[in-house]
Amino acid sequence: MKKTLFAGFLSLSLAATSLMPTSAIADEREDFARALLGIAAAIAIANAIKNNTDDDRPAVTPHRPHPQPAPYPQPSSRRVLPSECLTTVDTRRGEVHLFGNRCLQENFRYANRLPAECRITVEGRRYTRVGYVPRCLRDRGYTTDRRW
């Protein structure tokens, strides 16, 4: 838009100055009138360029959101064990808490990825249970939806 406006004023000023009579014996009045016309054309062009800066558009200020604090890390579903699998087994030496292997296989999608070093076999009074030690799992990043 600026370039076309500038080109229009420039062509008008050139056309206006070329229509003036050019003679070898021009008096001082004609020279003065040409100079005034040239200066007026230059001022008009400068004003047109200055005014044509698209000021009619509303000013846009960039939106700078406030920095958000980093969210607390959410436990991965791979690391949240079902609390219903936490059981207590009575042994000759007392009670043992563990996550039952069968329950985890049925209710925990990643049961086959549990650490082998946490797996234990407990002999109860009437049966043998296979499961995982809760403290060992907790030390390796596993949790449950209730307190152990």
C-alpha cells in the first residue's frame, strides 16, 4: 500500500513539473513557483507515507501467560498397584504382609514386569503363598492407592 501511494504522488509531481513551460529565458517567478511546487510535492509525499502506517488497526499486545509451576509428578499407571491385592498371611513366626501374585496377575496389567528380587514364597499354616514384599516394591518406585 505504501509503495503504490508513493508511486502515485511521485508520478503526479513529475507530471506537474513537466507541464511547466521551459524556456531558456525563464524569469525568477517561474523558477520560484517550480521550487515551491516541488517542495509541496515532497511534503505531501512525506505526509502520505507517515500517515499510511496502518494506524487504523488496533494495537496488538502479545499475551504473556504467567509462568505455571511445574506439576507434581503423577504416578505412572505402571507403578500403582491395586490395594485389594495387599494381604496378610499367618505363618508360624507371625503375620506377613504381601501383594498376592494371583491377585496381581488378575488385576494389575504389568504384573509380569515386577522386580524378581521382591518376590517371596511364604508357607502359611495350611497353604503356601507366592507374592511380593510391599517395602521392596515401594523402594523401587511402586505405590498403591492406599497407605501400606
